[in-house]
Amino acid sequence: MNEIIMYGNLLSDIKRRIQQAQAKAILSVNAEMILMYWDIKNMKVQWGNSLFPNWKKGNNLFPKFHGAILFCLCNV
């Protein structure tokens, strides 16, 4: 019976560790995406909006990523 309890504790510890890693990964991805948006906005401002007449087409500017979930450039 004691082994069953120890096994249950082990599984609980593993689940907790996985959840911690998932939460940490989500926060890292979100932070990196915010930095990316900031950089793209600065590039857009630096080059000027007039150089990007098709800016509002968003993901169509990046056919390589077609079908991927990306941000819309018109939001930056």
C-alpha cells in the first residue's frame, strides 16, 4: 500500500513540474512576441508608412508562412 501512495506522489510531482514548465514557456513566448511587435513597430516608424502601401494586407506579405498563425501587420 505504501508503494501505491509513493507512486501517486511521484505522478503528482511530475504533473506539477510539467505544469510549471508549461506556464514558464507561455510567459517566455508572450514576452518574446511583445518584443517582436515592438521591434516591428519601430521598423515601420523608422521607414515610414508611405513605404508600405500594402501594409494592411498583413500575412499576405509573408507567403512563406501561409497557413501559420501570425500576427496581422496592420495591428502594429
